[in-house]
Amino acid sequence: MIKQQTQNNKEILRAKNISKVYSEGKISTQVLQDLDVSINEGERVAIVGTSGSGKSTLLHLLGGLDTPTKGEVWLKGELLNKMDETQRGEMRNKHLGFIYQFHHLLAEFSAIENVAMPLLMRPAVKIDDAKNQAVELLKKVGLGHRLEHRPGELSGGERQRVAIARALVTKPALVLADEPTGNLDHENAQSVFELLSELQTSFGMGLLMVTHDRNLAKMADRQLVLKSGQWEA
């Protein structure tokens, strides 16, 4: 596996000169062009931009959910976009947590079962251990009284708290959050972001958040503005 020899010890993720082009027949659309970005341990970075600027596409590339047309994505010193899908999946499970605007919880499973899922993808983890860790995280996000409830029995804010617990249960080095409060009212959005920030600090992980909310973005250590697939100066 290709390793980056010059990686900063505190650097979790680095993208170099990445571009993304989608082609359909004779039509090609450039979504991202020649972007560089890096995230360090414990750092909170916000990517802001209007709808259609390429924010979610960039997050998918950085998380190994898609591969760039050009450029490199390094995760914990390893070249992510040259791996096959199985290897990328293992890297995601080991180092990354994901939070989306829509919680993507499995409706037929309880809060405990939803949170335990990422751990159960690891062959060495026992079911009881995974569930115990899920319970611990759900208590941390204030849902110790909702452990056996299914998503349909939870409020929007509660579902997003379950999603946060699921993202953190593997103790990732970096959480990638795509509009994590975009589906909530202002009060719930503020509460969820404050919880995420508190847990991020407590766990010492990095946080890369895509948001259109400039007030939330101001709480980050750094803001990056994406406009038409390029960083705005």
C-alpha cells in the first residue's frame, strides 16, 4: 500500500490538486477543480458555499465514497483513492465517522442497534461489546432513556443525536459532517451542533463540516469558501 513519507504527524487527511468531472455521453461537467485541503487532529474546519458549489461532492471524495478524476486523497498517511472499494471501506470504518443532513438510520432497528452497526462491521468485535459501547455513546448524547426506541419513535433532534453517536462509536480520527443541522429548526440545530462540538473536543478528533449556515461556520477554527468548484480567495 502506498504511504506518504512526509505526512505531518498531526495531519489526518490531505487532498492534493483534486478535480472531479462527470461525463454523460459527449457532455462533461467539471464539479471541482484543483483543490488542496488538509485537516489536523482536533481541528474544526467548515466548508461553506451556495447550493451546487460542489461541497457534498468534495466531502464524498475526501471520505473515500467516490474517487477524484485527478489528484490524490491521503488518509492517515495512506493514498485513499488508489485503493479498491474493499480497502477504502476498511479505511473509512477505521478512521472516519459520517453525519448527514438526513440521519439515514435503519427504521427497523433500535437506537442501540443503529449505533452499534459500524462496530459490528469489524469481525473481531463481539455483539455484546458493540452494544455496550453504543449504550455508552447514547448516554453521552442524552438518550439513555431512548435506547430501545426505533427512529420512527424519536424526534428529529433525537434522531440526529443517534446519528452522531453512530458516527463516534468507532472513535474515528475525523468526522465528516454534511449539513448535520440542515434538517432541524434553529433551536435543535444549535443544540446538536453544541453537542457535536463538545464531543469533538472530548474525543480529540478532527471535524470537517459542510454547511450553508454561516453562524455555525463561524464557530470553526477555519472556514473554506467553495465557489463553482474552486476555493474563493
